[in-house]
Amino acid sequence: MPTDNEPAGITVLLMRAYQRLLQALARVLPFPQPRKLIGAGALRLLPPQMQGRRWRRPLLVTNQQLLQLQLPQPLLAELDRIGRPFRVFDQVPDNPTLASVEAGLQAYRAGRCDSLVAVGGGSVIDCAKAIGARAANPWLSCRAMEGLFRVVLPPPPLACVPTTAGTGSEASIAAVLTDSERQRKLAIADLKLLPAITVIDPELMLGLPPAITAAGGLDALTHAVEAYIGRSGSLFSNRRALEAISAIARWLPRAYAHGDDLEARLQMALAAHAAGEAFTRTNVGYAHALAHALGCFYTIPHGLANALVLPSVLRFSLPACEPKLAALAHAAGLATDQTSDHDLALGFIRWVEALNQQLGVPPFIASLRSVDIPRISADALQEAHPSYPVPRLMRRSDCEALLTQLLPDSATAKFPFPSMDATPKII
């Protein structure tokens, strides 16, 4: 449990030893590689793949908004054409809950389904993963499967069709759910949750509202940053994280400003996927722990919550990861030959702040109340410790001070955005 004092002595050693064990495990685990269908119109290639794999009765997991927009319609029409029966479950909320998983499980059973297709953002994909885990392990609740490698029997086959570029859930081994009764997030993580097929089709993302584009892109940015600056990186995860940062720096402002730009949509989807491949091998950090806690308290969308806290988390982490932040500055195109690691690291944090500003993210958390800060801090640190391989360990008092700086009446004065004239160039 987190305390007001920094974990000391044997506690720190045990935490770091546990993180090193997870790092070593991640390097030898056989991460399955899904079949990837990539490019404009790739969704149309999915039914033949399902037919070839003998998925006879899929459950389509989505939400009502996507059904109203008819994004899954080409898939459903093709399934009708080839005579493949299916059932639709569209009751996935913005943050999937344990109750929504149970409702999806009932739909799966009622339809006598043998496979799942998730069409939507990270919430839909995470819900579909959990439905599959429950279908294969009916004696285990989601709470019983919380944590690492507690999904006993393999779920039915899953195809993931992301409709936003951000969560990277189609590339991760985790399903993050909201436990509404206990007002907390829980994560089920197991190699068995990786999909058999991933479809990256930028046509499904055309015309996304700018706010959703921003939240998704900044979520992917946070995945890549935390995967890279953490202490569990590998050659593969570092390479994918740097590739994601480079692509996000170039393409996110363009996708935000021009929602119908097919190339920008494709490149952002690929960047989010790369970031997902990186963080699923390394785990995340304090930005995610805080974002989950804030999401439970104030129902802030996850990507936005990450964006709100990331600059402050990076400022706190800076003393322990300066060279890594400098490398991220290089990846984002901010470097010059004469700049020191310290200046580059600070420049990268300013760039993140400037990107937030450009995409309409405020420098404070409008709903944050000082009375909630102790509980939010406790929940965030309980999530992060011991498994998140953060570069610098945070005390309870550090976490509370960080959140206090993000109160509406104090954040702007303490952490002003740089003027646009001083903003590093986004290329």
C-alpha cells in the first residue's frame, strides 16, 4: 500500500526486483502475432478470413453510436451474403463495466456463438476480450481473472477492428474494465487475449470528431512515452515506441485538422498499433495510473485523462530519465546538434504541452476537487506499485502535490503553456 513516505530500503529492492522479473518474462514469452489486414477497405477482407478459419457464428461487439453511423454495416452485409449467421451486442459503454461484460456474455450464449468480432475503440475491444475470457472460463469472474495470466482456458477466437487510433488494445494482452461497485479499474492481462485477426482500415476513421482524434492520438503518445522511459524496455519495444512517437509528431496534427485525410488516418492507426505493441511488453506508468483513477472519479475519457497528466508526470520523472526523454525529442524531430540532453528533455516536455494546447487540451483538470486528491493519489499508487516499471518512484505526497498543481485555480499559473512562437516545430 502507498504511504506518505517514499518506499525505502527493502521495499524498493523488492519492487524493482519484481519489475525486473516481469521484464525478463516479457522477453521470453511467445507473444502471438495476429493476422493483420491493413489499408483502405481492409474490413472487406475479414469475412473470407473468418470463413477460412470456420468461425461459424460470430458475436459482433460494438456500441450503439457506431451502429447508427453504420460503420459495421459492410461487414454485416458481407456476412449475410455468405450465409454466415451472427449476433450483435451493442451495449458497450464508453468505459466498459463488469455489468456490460456479463450482458455481452449472455448475448454470446443466446446466439450460440463460437467467435467474436470487436468493431470500435478500446472500450469495445476490451469488453470483447473479457466476454471471450468469461465464455471460456464460466466459473471465473472478471475479478477472479484480474492480474497476470489468470485466464485458464483460451477464449474463443477474436478479430479486432479498431475505429479510433489511440488505445492500441488490438495489440495488447490486457482488458481494462470498470468495477462500478468498488469504484476502481481492474485489468485482466494474458497472452490468450491477443486477437487472431487485426483489421486496420483508415476508412473507418474518416470524419472522426477532432476531440476524439486528439484524445486517441494523445493516448497513443502516452503509451509510447511510458513504454520508452520505463525500466522494462527491450530492443523491440524501444524501436516500436520511437516509431510511434515519430509518426504521431508528424501525423496527429494533420489528422486533427483534416479528418478526411486518409493517409493521416492510416499513419495514426499504425502509430497507435506500434505503441500498443510497445506497452504490452513493458507495462505503463504513473500517467496511466492517474488517468484510471481520474476516470473512475470523474468519468474523464481515458485518452484525455492521460493527456491532462502526462506533462506533470514527465516533469516529476525527468531526473531519472533525462537521456530517454532526449531520445524522444530526437524521434519527434526536435533535436539540434548543439542541444544537451537536459535541454532536449525539457524541450520534449514543452512539446507535449504545446501539442496538448494545439489539440484543445487544457493545462488543468476542470473537474478536479482538492478534497478528492488524497483518494485519487492512493488509488493511483496502489495500481502502479509494484508492477509499473516507472523511472522514478513516487511518494504519496509527491502524487498529491502533482495533482494539486492541476487544480483549475492553480495549474495555469504554475505550468503555463509556452507561447506559440516558442513552440518546437511539429514535422
